[in-house]
Amino acid sequence: MATGTEPQQNTDGVRTGTRAAITAPHLRTDRWWLAPAVTAAGLFAFVVYSTWRAFANAHYYAAPYVSPFYSPCLAENCRTMRAGPNADLFGAWWGISPAIIILIFPLGFRLTCYYYRKAYYRAFWASPPACAVAEPHRTYTGETRFPLILQNIHRYFFYAALLVAGVLTYDTVLAFRDPHYRWGHMGLGTLVFLANIVLIWAYTISCHSCRHIVGGKLKHFSRHPVRYRAWQFVGRLNARHMQLAWASLLSVALADFYVYLVASGVFDDPRFF
């Protein structure tokens, strides 16, 4: 923000000689810290929960439901899931939870996501803490240095996220079975899985990388009407990317927790038909 004043030669953030000059009358005095604090609390809670579940290596399968944290299950020590996403690519040498293998891909996609960057940059690193708030850091290099330069691999994690979403879609189809693997049945868990996969796909295709893949580098939309309509659709979803990011984060945790409750015997899955 141009103020017409000389930078104040102090030692913190925006008040150094190399940063933008923002004088006190232009700085916020409201409770600007509330939004990043809530964001930090929400992300921290998910990190704690997902870490516990990922290393638990138990209660992740209750026929016909499999936790999205453990799907696809790529280790030999996975629970046997009839027609489920088992692929014993990692042999007996893999001794820890199989969730560690697969979670790197959806988590990598979310960690490098443009919205989540904004969320944890503000919530945990205070870079910047909020608009019109004094920057606490003396220098700013953005994403030009290690490790933040690795954020540029987001588009590659997007491709991996598509594969994971495809597997979770398969899991949702399998949720239309009963505990004895008979088709044509639906329980409460089926609805949980349906809500989760809809939000997962909505969040995934609302990604900025998806929008660029669908309509990027086109000079004449009129010559590509199908791609143009797809680009418009993704653009409308992209406008709700933040809401979809939070909704899908909560839904995937809820789906896992539901499987945990059923698998651990807390209650039986209510069946509608």
C-alpha cells in the first residue's frame, strides 16, 4: 500500500527499510487474529486426528466399508477386504501402518493446494498474518527457496489425487453391499461415503490446476466450446474452493471415524434396506 511516508527504521517486518511503509493509522485494530486462530485450531485438530488414525493400524475395515485413510491398501499386512482395494505391492518387510503409504498423496495435494497454503501461511507462519497487519518477518522470499519452492509440484499431486478419488469412488460403490457382501443394500455408512465422495470430487476438480488443465492456453474459446463449458463449470466450483476444502476435510475425517466406530464395535451400522 502506498502511503507517501518514509519507512520506519525499526526491526520488525514491514517497519524495516526494505519493506513497504505502513504507518499505524493504516494498520488493523480489530480482532484480525481470530480467523487465523480458528484456522490453526481446525488444521491442528485434523493433523492430530489423522496422525492417530494413520499409525493406529486397526479398526479401518468393517465390511463393506473401508476407511478412506487406508484406501487403497498397498501393503501385505492389510486386512483382507473382499473385492476391496487390496494390492499387496509392499511385502512383509513393510511393518508399519499401510495408511502411511497412501496418505502422502492426498495430503501432498492438500498441503500444496493454493487455499491451504494461504491457510497455514497465515495460521502457523504468520506470513502474512492478515491483510493490513504488520508483517513479523524481517525478509520475504515467497516460494522461491527451499522448502517452499516444492509447492510448485502441486499439479503433479493433482494427478495422484485423481487416482485416489477414483479408488474412493470404487469404495463408495462397494458400500452398497451388506456385511455379507450381498449387493443392493444401503446403510447409514453408505450415505456417509456418498457425501464424502461428492465433496472429495468437488474439492479436487475445483482446484486451480484442474481449471488450468481444462481451459488453460486456449486463445479462442469459441473454437473449443466443450472445453469452454467445462472451464466455466470448474470456474464456478473454484469460486467455492475454500468452502469445499474445509467440507471435504471434515467429510473424509467423518468417514474414517464412522468406520472406526463400526469396526471397533461401538455400534452396528444401521441398514435401510
